[in-house]
Amino acid sequence: SKVNFLSFLSGPLHIELQTELFTPTLSLHPCFYQIDQTHKSTMREICTMAVIGTQNYAKNDTIFHRGVEAKHLLFLTLGSLVYRFQPPGLLGSHKVRVDVDSWCVEAV
């Protein structure tokens, strides 16, 4: 497969590829946008060291669990998701739709 050739990339070229792949998505978040605008070397490091890759989910998959601390910030790049939660002190659950080019993280 063509992907096998990626292992032959030099270190600097691999860093450049990771940066080009992930910067557009990460920059949707205000914090990462600011980092990209002011500290390109830090953004390169985030793209190569902190990004864990892509994750696929099916309809009705549970991404977050009540009472469990979130470990990752998620960026939605394809499809949509519905985030259902129950605000403290209120009855019933609330739903928020998250669309492509958005990000979300579970509040703790």
C-alpha cells in the first residue's frame, strides 16, 4: 500500500507532513489558532507529539461517560454528533448538535 512509504520519510519531512495535516483542524480552536499565529515551532511540536490521530465513531456510540474525566479534546472533521447532558439542578437532558469543523470537550 502507498501508506507504507510514509515510514521512509525523513524526520523533518514527517514533521512537516504532520503539521500540514493537523494545523487546519487544530486552528479551529481559539487557543491553537493563537499558538499557530504566534509560535509556529510550538504548533509543529503539538502536531507531531500531542495529536493522537483520528478516531471513528458509529451512530449511538458513547464518547464521554458521566463522572469520568476526559483525557482528550475532540475535533469533528466528518459527520456530526449530538451531545446529550443533564445540567446540575435541572430536570431532563439537553442536547447540543456539534457539526463538522467544531471541537468539544467534556466539562468536569
